[in-house]
Amino acid sequence: INSGSDDRSAQQRQCRKISLLANPGQLTRHDEDGKSMLRLMWSQFFEALFSSNQWRKGVGASRCYACVSGGGQVEPNRADETARRNNATHATFTQGALDYPFAEAAEGGFRWLAKGQYTSGGRAGEACVCKWFKTGHVSEASFFDLDIKAMDKAHELVKEWNSRRMIDKIVMVNIPEVWVFNQYSSSSIAGKNVLQEPFISDYQKFNSNSGWADNETPWPRVMQALSHFSYHASGGQFVLCDLQGGVYANAVVLTDPVILSRNKMYGVTDLGPEGISSFFSNHVCNEYCRHNRMKPADQRRYFNPQQGTSMVGGCGGTNANQYVPTLHNRQYATGYNRYDSSSSEDSW
């Protein structure tokens, strides 16, 4: 992972090279023999690659049709690659996976998860995950609403991070959708609503919502910088944290993040202003941060930093003993070894 720079993309450099050749004035300087006809032919050829508006911008500023329209070898818009969606319409789950699901993130958390496989659409054959709430923790309606609300805000903040090219790789976010088990499912789950999203392999935890962070390797430090950036980019209103997911060759994919807000808008894992302060009480800017980014005036520690996801209890306390599996122990904790892992390879 490398910090981003302001260097022009390869395609921009290519377009500017074409502009240099296409500009009649530049050709004139290299046309020592005064071959005006050749100069005119080249000019007309290259001018056809540009709109009249772009052509008038001249060398170093004009962009060809391919760059403007997104064709050819144009570098993709990094912000548009942020969302990692289902891109499918059907999936199957074994009865064993549904009968023996694994607990989300923290022991005692309010969601169950089961691993299955997409059977149609662009991700057919790939692994997926469905999630549903544990009875007695939250209502189904509030579970779906708050989860999707938090993911929408997370997507917004990560999209802004990607657009600013903070590093040379993409940070992606799994975008869940509400799916329903059809009438051919077992009677116990037919008609049941779940949250559906692509499976993430090599799952690990980067930081938590109480101030804990893994700062030992590059990607976790990038995640700390992303959390700090989210506070700065939102004008001090939010902190994106409890970051967890999988590291791939050219990207990291996140799921189930927590949004800390000034008004505690995002459910039981939103620890509010005290959570924001606790994050900064333990945050040390690293090589992926920008040291002039804003921080809160109050950086006191209100929660004991822990690897697990903290949830606000009914009396205002938190579940200090909760625990989140990380890269080294998640397979044991989830029982993934009971299922065929051959479909866990991912595409974007």
C-alpha cells in the first residue's frame, strides 16, 4: 500500500502526449522541412479525436473522447468502485448452515450469519452471506433500517476517501440488500427477511468502536487514517470505525462498520460523542494520515479500548467483555471448515 500522490494517471499522460502531437503549433516547430501538407493531415487526424471544446483547451489540458466518455484504457473512477454489491438475484444455503449459523462480530451480538452461494446473476457460483437478527435484541424493522442506514453513511465516507486518492489502492464496502427466503424453503424460514451480501474471505479486524486499533501492519494503519479522515470530511459529525473485512490483491473490502455520531443516530453500536472522543484518545496519526486534519477538543477516554464491538446497554452501559474474532481465529469461531470453501474466491 502506498500513499497517494498528485501524479497524473497514465491515461492523462497519454492524452497529453496526443495533444502535444495534435497541436499544429507544436508540429510546426518540428516540421523543419516546412511540409505543411503533412502537418495539416496530422492536425486533422488528431483533431478528430477531440471535441471542439477540448481541442481549444490546448496542450496539457485537453482530453480525448476516450477519456471524457470512459472508453478505451481510461482509468476508472475510483469513487465509483467503492460499492461492492450482490449483483445477483438468487442464492442457496444448506439447511446445516441455517440450523447452525455463526454469531456476527461479537459474542452476544444481535445477528446470526450463514454462508451460502449465489446461483444467478453476475456472481453466480460465488460465496455469499445472509444475516438476520436474534430474537429479543432488536426488532426486525429497526435492524434492517439501522444497518442499511449505517452502510449508506459508510459508503458515502469511503467514497470520498477513494475520490481523493489517499492511497494507491481501493477501499470497498459491502452493500447489503434485504432478501427473502422463497416458498420452497423449509417452513421455519420461508418468507423470512435477511440481509444479503457477498462473502469476504481472510476476514480480520482493523479497529473497534471503543478506541482499540491494530497498528502493526500497513492496512490496519490505513484503516486508522480512514477513521480519522471520516471525522475531518464530515466536519466533526461522524467517525467511521469498527472496521473489519478482507484484504485482497488491490483492495480491502469492509463490512459491518460502525458510525459514531454526535446524536447517536446509528443504533446500539453508536457510542455517540463519548465514542468519538475515545477514538481520538487512542489515535496516533501515521504515514497515511494528514496531520492538519481536524480533531475534537475533547479527546478524553470514556470507554476502555477493546477489540470487540461495544454496544450501549439499556441502562447506558456497554458490553465491555464482548469479543470479535480476528484473522487468526475466525475460522474456528465461525465453523467455516464445515463448508466447502472452494467458492470463496471473489471477483469485484
